[in-house]
Amino acid sequence: MLQALLLAGVAGVVVASLIWLPVTRRWSARAHVCWASTVFLFVVYLVYAIEWTFNSNLGPLSTAGGVLLWGHGGAVAVLGIAIAAVALLFTGHQQVQPPNLVGPAQGSSAPATPSRSPSTTPSPTTSPSATTSPSATTSPSATTSPSATTSPSATSTPTSSPTASSSPTPSASPTTSAP
């Protein structure tokens, strides 16, 4: 007896899932099963409650009270399904991974973002306004060291003009001019 009821319940969920499949085809499998089983359980409960109310041989006032209670259960079911619909519409869709448009171009060794951790190996710089202290910010920091030939730098892209510094304070590095 219990196995027959269990089998009927599973079959009911499968049928409800198949009925809702055309409507929820763009949802994830978890959201589809959640929606189909929620609607199925509300419908089964309401059918059972109204059937029990009329088949239990209650008096006329008790039957009227049972029908009123069933109506309230129906209102709760409608609100529950509305809440589930809103939640699943916002979270149930399958997510599409957008392409990574921020990464470096193929074949280049430049970092994707200028806020990467500073390099620990000294690197020769061709910029006249090179810094000697490693900095993880995008703007170069002012230095007081006169040596600017080899220094660890967070910015690995050389600048081509001597006036390309975006720092509001002038750099203390010596500038060299080409003869």
C-alpha cells in the first residue's frame, strides 16, 4: 500500500515536471524541478483538503468552515507560487559566462591590469621617470634616489615620452636627453 502511494507520488512529480517543461525550458534543472514540485504539491494538498472536507460527513456549518479554510489554503498557495515564481525567475536561469575582455592580448607579456603585485626581479626601464620603490598603484610614486637604471617596478610597460608621468609631484630622478 505504501509503495503504491510512493510510486503514485513520484509519477505525479514526473508528470508535473513534463507538463511544466515547455514553460521552464530556459531554467536550470534545479529551478525547473523546484517549480514543478511546488505547484504539484500545492495542487495535491488542495485537492486532498477539499475531498476530505466533503467526504468526512461533517455538519453544514463544519463543511462551510472547511470550505472557508480551504479557500484560505488556496490563497496561501497562490501567494506561495507567486513568491516562488519571482525567486525562480531571477535565480533559475542558466548563467552564460561572458568572454573575458580584460585579459592581455595573445602573445604579449604585459599584465592585464596595472594593479598586479610588484615584480621582485630588477628590470631595466626606458622611462626617464622610473621609480625605485615598488608600488601597486597605477600612478608612479615620487622618489628621492638618483639611480634609475635598474629598479623593481610595478609598472612593466615603458613609456615613450619623458612627460608621460601622471604624478602631480615631479620625480626626483635625473632626466637624460638624447644627443
